[in-house]
Amino acid sequence: MNTSVSSSVTAMPIEESPIVQPIPQAAPAQTYTDRFMEVEDLYSAFSMRTLGTDTIYLVEDYMKTLPDSLPAESRRTIIMKIIGASGFDFDRLLSDGIDRVNKLNEYAGQFAQRTDDYVSRCNSAIDSLEQQMQQVHAQIEKRKALHKQQFFAIETEAQRLKEILDFITK
């Protein structure tokens, strides 16, 4: 009978896993690229008017007055004549439209970059959390192995004691 069974078992240290803190939520939107904005609000942020006779929307207003059944070229000619007869500067209206498209494209690029940055930060946080999960899973496996080792040592000693007790009581 082996009297030193428990001395052959090596102790494994228990590593407690750190408490994983939740990822803090993003602060409330501070810039116009952090939240949804209606187009009118974007124009306001760009200091651009949304109404008036000096905006490209004057052309749109005239377009709405003409029947869709007219050919596009006829509609265009009529609108150009109305603009000229009314004394409006066609080049200024055209420039306003081009400026709006440029500002919107610039904003869209900034918004896309901001979104890419946000997604990148979130993916980094996910990667970090996945590493923490792997570490916790490894700690769980170590704890299970420790439990198995401890249980075996206790069972071995209990069997040894049972045999001694059976010997002296029978």
C-alpha cells in the first residue's frame, strides 16, 4: 500500500480572472458627423440657404410648374428664358447647385471617415474582448484540471483511510 500518494500530486496555482469592465458607451454626438442630420440642417451647418431666388431651388420651382409631358429640352429652354427674363443670374444659380453638391460630397466623405474610425475602434474593442474571453476560457480549463487533480488526491487518501479503517475494524 502506498502511504504517500498525495505527495506525488503537484499543486497548480489558481489564477483568478480579472473582472471585465463593460465598454463605455460613446459620448453624445458632439459634431455634425456624429449624428443623423436632415439635408436642411446640413445646409444650415454649411451656412447655405435652402430657400430663395438666389439658389438652385429656383430652377426646381420653375420645373414643377411645367407639365412633365413636355420634352426635357423644351422644358429646359422655357426655364432658361424665364430665368433670363426675370433678371436672375443663371451662373449664380448654377454655381449654387455645384457648391451644394461639393459640400454634400465633402460632408459624405467626412461622415464615412468618421464611421470607419468608429467601426475600427469597435472592432479593436471586440478583438480585445475576444482575447479576454480566450484567457478566461483557459483559466476555466486550468481550474477544471485543478479540481480533477484535487479530487483525485482526496479520493486516493479517502481510499487509503478506508482500507486502514477496514483493516482495524474487521
